[in-house]
Amino acid sequence: MLFRNFNAHSGRDVLVREIYVKSILSKSGLYSIDYSINPYLGCQHGCVYCYARFMKRFANTDRLWGDFVFVKVNAAKVLIKEIKKIPSGSSILMSSVCDPYQPLEREYKITRTILKILSKNDFHKIYILTKSTLVERDVDLIKRFKNIEVGFSVTHLNDRVQKIFEPNASTPGARIETLANLSNESIVTYLFVAPILPKITDQYLEEILTKAKEIKVAYVFFDTLNLKGGNWKSIVSAIRVYDRTLEETYKQILFEEKHSQEYYSSFKKQAESICRHLNLNCTFTF
């Protein structure tokens, strides 16, 4: 058991524990995804809105989400066996309940090793989703794949918002720049505008989509703010820091069906209008 990697959002070091798992490929219930691979249990990025904090129930720790990471040190060995058992052409996401390029990946390189294995079994559609510029380290591996896409989550373009809501992730500007670099390497890229932060994402929507067009992403994917992970407490705490006047608005949008439908319907119309104007391929889950 190790303690290291100071996390800015908590003022505490991260609990790091190396674990051995029996399986690394999980069947997915996510939109258009068959399987997911999560090299880590927990995520140093500590995003306050992260629905994946429900994963804490699988970790024997009283640490807050963002303050612990369990490293699946045998992930590669397990994947070598499992990858042969799934149907050819399956879609695989890295990752669904952690960031595959969180800071510890610099040291452990679990994600990089997994990509090496996948590249030797290149019969599937691979999606990478991250908030970290570290993904650029693996361009050499990514370019080996016949069918791979790399995406970044971007819900705003404000460093203050990032420090409050996504304290240990790369800045939104750095994410956009990395996406541009990947596109320039002829890698298929996408932008994941999720989760939509009501009254915050709206302010940056046109600029985000304009940048998406400029850097030639293949498409933009939108998703709503998910409260299933028990993340309301951390969200409202962040809202009070960012702008206390938004607290009641968030309660209405997130907990009252009428307000929720009205808000997301209006947001979708706005996004669709901008996407049409830019001739940008956009997909919505709502």
C-alpha cells in the first residue's frame, strides 16, 4: 500500500494499491459499446460530477473518490486470454469508469501495454476516451490500429471551471490542442461534450463546436449529467464555489422532470442549430 501523487482538490496524497484481477474485459451497457477496459479502479482526476464514483463499493477504503487508485497490475496477462473469447468486430472502450491516462499511467503504463496487446489482435473497433494529454505519448501505438478513435471530454473552455469541477485533469485548452495534434497524425478523433453542465456548458457551446470543426474531429457526442453515481453532494459543493446562485437552478434541472425536459430540449435545439451551421456531425443520447 502506497501513498503518493498529491491531489490538488483534496489536499491529500493518493492511496495507491496494486491489485490482481480475474477479468479486465467487461460487458458494457453504454451506447454503441460492447465491452470496456478499465486499467484502474479509481481515478486521480477527481471530477466532482463523475458517475463512476459508485465503483468505490468495490474498493476497501474510506478514501474519497479521487483520493485512491487501485492499479490492475496483471491486466495485460488477463487480457491476452480474454481477447480471444469475444466476437470479432466488437467495440471496446478505454475506459468507462476511470481515465486510462490518469497521472499514474505515466509510471505503470498499464494502458500502453493493453494497447500493445489489442494492436496484435486488431479485429475490433477501439475507442479511447480521456481528459489527459498523456494519450499523445501513445501515438506510435494508436497509429498501428486499423479501426480506432480517440476522444476527449470537453464541457467548457474555462480554467477556473476546470479547477473546481475537474481539479486534476488537463486544462480544456490542452485537451483541444492534443486533439488537434492527433487529427494531424491522421488519427480519427471525436469530442465528447459530457456531462453537460447546465448554465455552464451553454456559455461555451458555440466556441467548443467551432473548435471541433477547426480541428477536424469526426463527430461530437453529447450526454447529460448523470446522478446515478451518488455524485450530487460533490456537484452542489462545486456549484456553491463556482456560483451559488445556480444551486436552485441545478436542483430544478436535475430533480424536476418538467425543468429537466425543458432545459435539455432547449440545449439540444441550440446544439443542433450550431452543428448544422458548421456542417458538423453531432450525436445525442437524449
